[in-house]
Amino acid sequence: MPLVAGEWDFILILLVQDMAEYTELTRQLFFGDDNIRRFSTQVVMDAAKVGLTVPLG
């Protein structure tokens, strides 16, 4: 299981059609939950690497 260190406690990867869908999804998931104090977004414009494996050779 991958671990996260640093500024974030969790990383959630969302795949959405557009920013409108992203906005609606974040409103449903995050804004109505009192346990979530804040979240930040990192947007990927082009998927240069797909998958979790790292080539070592």
C-alpha cells in the first residue's frame, strides 16, 4: 500500500470529464462533510505517465 508523507494526509485521484463535473463532485463529497476542514487540488492537463509502476531498468 502506498504511503503519503508531507503536507497531505491522503491523495484522492479523480477522473472527470471537465471542470464542471469536478466542481459538482467536490461539492457533493467535501463541502457537506464537517470532518473535512480543507482540501487542495492539483490539476493534470495531460497524462504523461499512466499507471503506478516505475520502470527501473
